[in-house]
Amino acid sequence: MRNLIAARGVRRALALVLLSITTVLTIGVTSSPAHAWNPANDGWYKCYVDGKWMWCKDL
């Protein structure tokens, strides 16, 4: 009986860790600016949008 309780606790802890990792990665990916890389000077320039510096390009 003790082994079942311990296994259940380990499973719950593992599930919580995996949920935390997934949550952090999801928030990180969805909240990053769309143009956060350093462009190669092909019409890109730095601009200030909504309180953040981003890379912009006029289309």
C-alpha cells in the first residue's frame, strides 16, 4: 500500500513539474516580440512600440 502512495506522489510531482515547464515555455513564446532578432540591414530599423524596442520594416 505504501508503494502505491509513494508512486502516486511521484507521478503528481512529475506532472506538476511538466506542467510548470510547459506553462513557462508557452508564456515565453507567446509574449516575445515578433521581430526580436537582429536583421541584416535590408530595410529593418529599430522602433519603439508599446513601450518596447523592436525591429520594424515599412511595407
